[in-house]
Amino acid sequence: MVRKTTSLKIDEELWKEVKIHSIQIGKDISEYLEELLKSDLKKGGRK
């Protein structure tokens, strides 16, 4: 799988929480966000 590099604008406090949570679950932020996006799409997140 080819991975795309992108840039996001995210609330600073939310980013801090995501970073802390990612560390706690032993994943980097990219892995964590990718899993969240895939999960949402599987649940019918595509419109």
C-alpha cells in the first residue's frame, strides 16, 4: 500500500489528546488516525 503524506489543521488541544492517547495505545498518530478513518468508513461513513 502506498501511503499519502498530507497536512491537517486540527484544534491544538484535540491534537494533544490524540498524541497522548496514541502513545498510551502504542501507536503513532498516523496509524491511529488511519484506523479511525477506516472504522468510520466501514460503519457507513461514506456519503
